Amino acid sequence: MNNTKIFINNLKNNSKTIGFKIKKDKIGNSKYLPSFSKEWINTVYSFDKNILSNIPTYTENINKILKSYFNLFIKDYKGIGIRKFILLKRRRNFLRRIFISNAEIKHTNDKIIITLYALNREKNILKRKYEKMNDKINKKLLKQFFFLYISNVNKIHTFLMFLREKYIFIPSVLNKKTYLKSKFEKLNKFQSLKHIYLKKIWSKIIYHYLNTHLMTLRKYNILYSLNQFKFNKLSLLSVLSTILKKILPKKIEYNIINLKYFTNSPDIFTNIIALKLKRKKIRRLKEMSRVLNRTKLPRVNTIQERTFVGKIFDSYKNKYKDLKIISNLKNVNINSLLTTAINDNDKYDISKNVYHAIKYKNIGGIRIEVKGRLTKRYRADRSVYSLRLQGGLKNIDSSFQKMNTVLWRGNTQSNTAYSISTSKRRIGAFAVKGWLGGK
């Protein structure tokens, strides 16, 4: 008993609950923290060191499986109207296909979230070809046979039904019953002849244009449906997840982001340049400038943007310095609290405020480097180096506005995305590097 009494008396349990302090100073713009997936390709927390050591090989295998999955093609190529089989090696070098970026993988205890950026060029091309062929069939072929059909049917109709000099109803000469019977017989003859002629017209259309027009229309339809099945969870993505579960035995979720322009992802445009430089005619400067010309940079006054303004205060944080919602609800309604007001006259929703607070959503600049054996065949030249850039990759907040920003893994800037694509030709290997800056 004495020991327990000593223990209770000497126990120092002076823990107190300390509430949030009310900020008295004026609050400026806080440090912007981008997404963790932009810095690390894999995010995982595990006690087993063997899992952590195997993750680089897992990600490499997953990227290979994902790229081969989006290059899938129909095995029975003759059934859809393709005469020659296209090899997988050649199909990978096509530019009219689905391009994907490297996978950004987030590991949790029970599942894996895979984020992909996809550019579906094949979908738009197949849709355009299908509509073009459909218009050709409707406008040229069917209209031509339709006018032929109408003209001949009118001839049959006039021959059978509109011979008025023979079939004028006269009560003294022809009975009403016999007159109607003759009209009915002629109508049956007309229907049978019309049906036979319609069959003949359709047989001509199918016989003449089945191999050229209708088979190509069917081919585009099948390839388009295969393209859409690759993004469908119920059809082909479930098969992909069963393959990936052999590498990582967890539940897999996909977050596929469809891009409108290939310049929005450095993984995609470096891959496209590398595929173009593998061809016989090498025009590296032309291919690099094509990518730069297609990047849409926002029109901004650079002098006004780079001049130092001073400390910009956040009106929303200065208005509600006590960050406890309960204390703010005593005086303000929850709806008016979520509806912010920068000025007294300018009111807008919280969604717009959150969207405007996100940084690096506009492209600030692009930089492309190409280096390697890109000379003509059988020449003893060394590696060639080419550089093209547009805009700037500097972080304006840190370099001009003197604001605090985050650095990634040493000196890597938080507003840039980097990618490299390696490939080889007959005389040697080369690499394409790409940087994309946001602001």
C-alpha cells in the first residue's frame, strides 16, 4: 500500500487542454503545398522492408502492363475487314493510339489507387472516319439508288393504276363491284412488283458496296467499341485488375484523367517526339517546334506579374482569425460563412474561391531537350544536342514575389513536372527530356 501511495503522490500528471489562440496579426498568403503524387510516384507506408525494396520493380512492371493493355488489338483481324495483320512492335510505334503517362500509385492498407493521364487520339480519329464513311453512303450511294427506285416505281404505278381511258367508271358499261375488284387486283400487282424491285435494289447495293463501304463502316464501329471498352470497369478494366493483383494482391482503383491536349503531360509529349525521331527522316528541330507551337500559354503581362507588390493579405483569414467554426457560428450563419466576400460588393461561392486558390493550373512554360545519335546512317558523328523552350519555368511566387514555396527532393521546383523518354535507332540510342512549368 505504501508503494502505491508513493507512486500516486509522485505521479506528475499536469496535462491541460490548451485551445487555439486568436491570431491578432494580419495574415498573408500561406505556403502552397502541391499534391504529394507530383513529388513521389509511389506513396507507401509499410513495416516490411522487403516490400519497400521491391516497389521500384513493381512500378516498372505495372507501367509495362498498362502500356501493353492500352495497345490491345483484336486477334481475329480478318473478321473485321483488316487484310494484313499489324505486329505489336509496329502498333506501338503508331501515333494514332492511346497515350498514357506513367502511373502514380498510392498504397493503402486494403487498396491501391492508380492515377493515369490519358490522351485518346484513336477515339476522335475513328469517330471522324465513321461519320465520313456514313455520310458518303447516305449522300452518294443511297441517294443515287433512292432516286432510281422512286422513278421506276412511279413508272410502274402509272402503268398499272393511272390508265384512265380503260378504267373510267361508267355505271351503264361497268358494274361497281367489278370495277372495285379490278382496282384491287391492280393494287396487289403493284405491291408485289414494288417489293420485287426493292429487293433487287438492295441486292445491288449490298453486292457492289459490301466489301468497300459497309465492311469499313463495321470495322470502324468495332475498333471504336474496343477503344471504349478499355476505359470501362465492367468489361476490360476488371481483367486488367486481375492481372495486376498478381503483382500487388490488393483491391485496385483507377483514376483515369482524359487530357484534351498532349502538351499537358510531359510523359506524353516526350513519348510522341521519341516515336517520331525513330523514323528514317529525322527532323528533330521541326518536331520539337511543333510541340511548342501547340502549347497554349495564357496571355499575361509579364512585367506586371514579376514586379514585387509586397505582402498580400488574405481577407477571408483576417475576417475570421479565430479558426474555430463554433465560435464563428455565434454571430454568422453557416451559409454566409461558406460564402466568402473579398469586397463588400463582390460576393461569390466557396467553390470559385477554392478554384482560384489552386496554383499551377495554367501552363507557364515548356522546355524540350533531345540528345543522342540522331545523325544520318553510317556516319561517325558524335551525339547531337538540341534545345527548344517557350515561356519560363521559374516559380514566380518565390523568385519575384518573395513568397515561401516548397522544394521537392532537394532542388526540384514544386511548379515543374519532368519526364524522360529513351529510345534507340540503328546507329545508336537517344533520349528526349521534357519540362512543364505551371503558374
